[in-house]
Amino acid sequence: MKSLLALLSLVALPVLAAEPTLYGRYEYIALPEIGGEVLKAKMDTGALTASLSAKDIETFTRDGDDWVRFRLATKDASNKVYEHKIARISKIKTRSEEDEDDDEKIAPSKRPVVDLELCLGNVKRTVEVNLTDRSSFNYPLLIGAKALREFGAAVNPARRYTADKPDC
């Protein structure tokens, strides 16, 4: 009887998930595939996808696949052109579009999405990142909920730059 109770208590134990790593609202993230650039990023649980500030965004076809070429649209960015295979095209509805009257529907913007390697602290993950000009924003890289899940991240909005500088 004692061993049966012990067995039942083991079965009743909840499965514990891995604890998420706690990051601040803003963190430094390295882009190994983009010249090792280190950018200030906003960790935004309200956004679904990650978004990188890019300019001169041009899609083209290579060997039957869709590709994109672009330059970084960040302070002190070189004029280097980067090329990546497109994972998909996303349709982004901005907040200002949500506030429009129903009579004046604006089509969502279409953005190329690439699979890009990101380094946060000492963790490296490949995440989907859409490309758009964010040069009018304070943070050239926005990390959305999908990427946060990839990193096993939780965000404490009261903290900033809690991770060490990227070291992947």
C-alpha cells in the first residue's frame, strides 16, 4: 500500500516547464549574418514578429527562389548591401490603420520576411524578421512575441539591458 501511494504521488506531480530567461524591455542583440552588427532592440510582447530597420529593400528572383536585398537603416550603418532568401511575405496592419473608419480601409503593408540569426546574451537563435524602415523609431530592431518564444524569454518592462553584451 505504501509503494502504491508513493507511485500515485509521482504520477500526480505536475510537469515543470523550463523557466524563461528574464530580459529587460531593451536589450543589445547581435546580427552575426549582418556583419556582426550589435543593435539596441525593443522587446515588444505586443508585436507578433521581429522587425529590422532596412532601406533600399528590393525583392528579386535567384534560381527560382524569392530573395531580398537591402541596406541597414540604422545610425552609423555602413552602406553595405545584404541579400537573403525570403521566407515569406507578411501583411502588417499598423495601429494607425486599426483606428481608421471602416469606410476608409487601408491595405496592410507587405514586408519581406527573412530567417535571420540573432544573438541575445550568449543565446543564438534563428528567427523570422520582417524588413521595414524603422529609422524614425528609437530602436532599429523590434523583437516580437514569436522571437521571444524562440529565446525562451520573459520581459520585465521595468528593467533595461539585463543581458550581457551579445557573445555568441
